[in-house]
Amino acid sequence: MTDANATSTAWEMIPVVNPATGERIGEIPVGGAAEVEAAVAAAHGAGSLQPGLELRCTYILEGRKHCLSGQERICVSQ
């Protein structure tokens, strides 16, 4: 398939095999340069929706502070 806007579902498929067992676990479509470029562009777009590393670290540290401030309520032995 060479037209990225085509709606045909006649894709050539490649089997996906579990290397540990040799079992066929699925299949994936074969794509050309246009499909690869479209997939990469979509992945880059999706990545921009993720918070940056600094913000993620802030979330983790704030969560840690919250847990530590309430550890007596959280870690009550019965």
C-alpha cells in the first residue's frame, strides 16, 4: 500500500512470533515509507501530550511528601 490516505484494508501481513516459544502470537501489516513517516509523526504528536521529566518528578516528589505526612494513618498496625 503506497497511498497513506487509501482506505483499502488489503495489507500484506507479517507473522509475529514469540522468540522464546516459537508460537505465532499475531501479525503486523507491512508498510512503506509513507506509512512509517505517518506513524512517526503520530508518535511524536502523542509524546507532546505527556508531561515533561521535570513535571513528572515533581508529581512523584509531591506524592512522596503526601505519603510521608500521613504515614501514621497509612501504617497503622492492628
